[in-house]
Amino acid sequence: MNKPFLTAVCTTGALMFGAAQAADGPSDGSVKIGVLTDMSGVYAAIEGPGSVIAAEMAIEDFGGEVLGKPIELTSADHQEKADVASSIARRWIDRDNVDMIVGMVNSAVGLAVQGLASDKKTITMNTGAGSQELTESQCSKYGIHYVYDTYALPVGTATAMVENGGKKWFFITADYTFGHSLQKSTARVVENLGGEVVGEVNAPLATSDFSSYLLQASSSGADVIALANAGNDTVNSIKQAHEFGIVDRGQKLAGMLVFLSDVKALGLETAQGLQFTTAFYWDRTEESREWSQRFLEKHDEMPTMVDAGVYSSTLAYLKAVEAAGTDEADAVRAELGDMKINDFFVKDGSIEPNGLMPHDMYLVRVKQPSESEGPWDLLEVVSTIPADQAYIATEDSACPLLDE
Amino acid sequence: MSLNAILAQTMLGLSQGVFYAMLSLGLAIIFGLLNVINFAHGALYMLGAFVALIGYSYLGPWLGQPDWHMGFWTALVVAPLLVGGLGMLIERFLLRRLYDFDHIYGLLLTFGIALILQGLFANYFNISGTPYPGQPESLSGIVNLGFMYFPKYRLFAILLSIVVCFATWFVIERTSLGAVLRAGVENPKLVEAFGINVPRMVTLTFGFGVALAALAGVLAAPIYSVSPLMGADLIITVFAVVVIGGMGSILGAIVTGLMLGLVQGLTQALYPPAANTVIFFIMVVVLLIRPAGLFGKVV
């Protein structure tokens, strides 16, 4: 092997691992919020630059300062790597006095940062990651899980599909914490309703060609092919399922976690009829339309449920700081546990001791191209899943904090 | 696994393999002639796909003709020309300044170009990808191959890529034009003495290698979503393909690309968790046993 190539490999490695963005300098006398998310990778359309804008909007709407101190915002790209995310979070907390971290799409990142931040008594508002572990066995006093979890996602979607005759399920699962957790909770819903799981395949994260897995799913004889993945993986699997005519030959696709940006990427022609569960859709109420329009003007894209969650959780945090009269984490966390959260995202929301914020979820259906009246007129809300059905009851939670 | 399932996975592997083959072929030509490790290859592949997408969905409205589309067949010609032209500009005005330095400078330059291109497109386009709606009617639909249903378009992409790859191999290895190219690599001074403009030949060759990437990009557009990161995801694997085949070996790049597509396809069926790593595992084994690569000549 030639020397240039070996040098090349080493250099590239160094380039790729060293690219974390620098944060701002140290701060005193301010409340500082850090948005830690995927700015350019596989989940960046779900919670990327848009979520930073959402956090900015929350700070702006709050008035720019709290307790007479300015509110600062910083953001960084965790590159889907738990180690990169941890080192950014450590630097933020130890050196830059960041008081609250929001974002953390990707469950491996979410679990790592929540654990680390809790040891350092820093509040995390997880809006991006889905794993239920965040509020179950790995729950922590300062870790809050805000937008959706793998328990809530299948309740609406799987119930609707099994009741319409989809008894036999095959899973295409993203091969990491989130995917496995989502598959497990979906299978639970399916089996409780009398359905069965006939097969599964674990696909690596960020697969570009799902056709091989789809073929295995197709030949399994399942009624429903469930996609326990997210972001680009979901987009590619749905697109390729259509390409191979799997849907036309009668099998149904179930996207267990689909975001508005995915539907946009697929186009209505391909995505029409797909049902999934979401925590937020911009065109649901007058309030959500008003906020989403403002977001659209700043970002050129309608908000995903995660963008909306970043706004709502940041605002809730700032209100709690104000009510507590300090940014000291214990006092703010106590305040967050007592207060009712009310905005366009959630009505009468409250944060449970295990960190979960149960709220209504919505079963939606992707419109047909003929039903759509604008570039973002993509979904129709089919039904509302009340918070107490969507989320695990606090008394059933396995979070060790609840025993204390 | 049944015979049908094996055949089906083989077809799928092949449809992945042709993209590896086209991209690694371009890399191999560029490395063979210029000794440049072109890290921008993935970004140029992405650019090819974007030329097709922009031509189909955006160009008409920009020019005030919302109903006008640049069709797929036009894109198949225009994208390689445009992106190949950009490649020639990169070679002529940027890379040429670095030939006297260590190879690492060329790598760093192209890596930088790749980051700039990706960042630029990530700024304006959806990172999750935008669907390419221009797949021609004549290529949509599914063919029943007996052992599986296969999209017509993928069949077309496989055939076209194989034809392009072997035509390229033929020109370089079997014609007098190719002989001049190969001689230019061995001894540029001597070839110049025969009255051949070697710098221009180098520019054109770089342009051609880049055009192959753009062609692959156009072919990929209807299959995968067109996304700013589509090249970044692929390029590392393609480098592994080039290493396994032997740096700079034309035939090696083509055959290894197709072969590794098949291996990956079968791994996806037999043991999915290894699907993304199997190529790198093979790379390690090949480097240990045949450090020059499967088709490389030991110097």
C-alpha cells in the first residue's frame, strides 16, 4: 500500500473527529441555554438548525432576560456520537456555566448527556431522543423527557393498524437503543391486541439502501411492515418499498416514528395514506398555526414536533427560573414539577417525578396530493390520543427515583 | 436461504455495486494519472444528482417558466458535462498548484472542497433529501424477473453503468488514446517530447473522472433521495473499494466495486448488523495478505 493513502486515512480520521464546534466563552451573571443537537447529519432535518431557531424564539418571546439577567444561547453539533456529545456537555457545564441543555436527538446521545448532566446537577430537556429508558431505568432527577417516547409512539399507530386487520407484523429496526426500544413497545401493543410478530431484521443506522431488508420483510408474509427507525432511514425505506411495489402488492407500511420533514422529503405521491403518531402538527389549532407561521418566516420550513418541543420546553424552563427566583437546578426542577405548562404545544402539561411530561398525542394521516392546498398542507389529524393513554402511568414506571 | 432469495439478493447487491464501480473507477483514473486522492469525489457525485434535481424542479421557475423541466435524459448528458467542467476548473486552478508538494496537500484541498460543497447545499436544501420527480415514464414500474419483482429503473441503471465502466476500461487499456494516457503517467517528459500537451491531458482526465461521478449521481437521483450528504455517506465505502481493488487499477476498481456490492447484498440478507462493516473487514484482510490490493501491481 502506498504511503499517501495511509497518511490520507490518518488525516481524514483526525479531520472527522476534531470538527466539534467551539462554544462561547465563560459567562457569569446570566442564564445560559445550550442546544446540543445534530446540525448536519442523519437527523438534522428533524432537530437541527431549526431547533436553534426555536430556542431563539422562546428566549425572544420571554423578553430576552430573566431575573434581571440576560439569557444567553449557545449551540453545538453532537455529530450523532455519544462521546462527542458528552465532551461538549462537560465543557458547557464545567467551563461555560450552561444552566440547561436542550435537544439531544439520538437516544445514545440523550442517555449519555442526561447521565452526565445529572451528576453535575444540570437540567436537561430532552426533546429529540425517543428511548423510554430516559425516564425508566436510567431516569434522573434533572433529566426531563419532553416531546415523545417509544412507549407513546406505537399506541395510536399500532392500535389503528391492528384493528384494521393488520395482524402479522414484521419489523425493520434501526440497530441501536432507540430502534430496539421502539420495536419492543410496538410489539407489546400489537400482541396485546391479538396480533403477532412474524419476523424482524436489524438494519444499521444510516443505511442508504433498504431494499434487501424490505425484500425479507415482503417474503415473510406479514400484513404490516413496521419501520422502527427514524429520519433518513424512514424516508429511504418508505421510498424503496414503493419502488419495489411492496405497497401495491398489498402489504402495509407502518412508520413508527415519522416527522413532518420526512413527509416533505418523500412527497405526497409516495407518502399518501401513511398513518403515524405525532406530538404536534402545525395546522391543528389557531395557536399552533400562528407560532408555526412565525417559525416558517425565520427558517423556510414548517416546524417538526421536535422544533415545537424545543420552544415549549425552553419557555417552560425560563418560566420556572423566574418563579423559583434562581437558576439553581434543584429549585428550578421543583418548580418545573409543580407548574402547569400551557402553550400551543401542550395544555395543562406537568412534569412527573421520573422526568416524563405526558401530553396528548395525535394519530395523523398523510393527505393525498389532491387534498393538499399548499406546500405544507401535508397531514390530517385523525384522532387524539389522550395523555393518560399515550404515556406510561407514573405508578407503572420502573424509575428507581420513584421508590425513594 | 432459497435459491430465489439468493438470486434476489444478488440483483440488489449488483444495483449497489454498480455505484461503487462507477465511483471507484473515477477515483482510480484520477489517482492513477494525477496521484491525487480526490476526496471531493462524493461531493461531485452529489452535485451530479443536484444538477438533475435543480434542472427538473427549480430551473424552470427561476427562469420564469414554471412548466419547463430539464428531463432525465438531458440531465444524463448535461450533469456530467457541467460537473466535469467544474472538475477541470478545480484541476487547472487549484490542484495544479499542489503537484510539487506531498500528496496530502491534494487530499486536504479536495476534502475542503467537499466540505464547502456539502455545506453550501445543506444550507439551501433539505438534509433529509428531496425526492427527484423526473424519472421517465418509460422506466417506471416493475419487471417480474421470475425470482423477484425488480424496478425497471434499477435494471436500466445497472446496465448503463456496466456499459459505461467497460467502455472506459476499453478506451484506457485497449486504444491508442489510452496508451498515450498511460505513457503520460509513466513518463510525462518523454510524452511531451512527442508533442502531446500533457497538462491539458491531465485536466481532461480529471474532468472525465469527475464526470463519471456526476453520471453516477444522476443515476442515483431517482433511487435515493437527493440530499447534500448522499456523497459523504458513500465516499468512505468507495475508498475502501479502491483500496481493496488496488489503487489506480482500472479493471480492479470495476470488478471490486461490483463484487463488493454483491458481498454487501448477501451480508444484508445473512447477517444484517455486519452489512456496513463487511467491506472494511475485507479491506483489512486484503491489506494484510495483499497490501497492493487484489488487482494492484506490487512495486
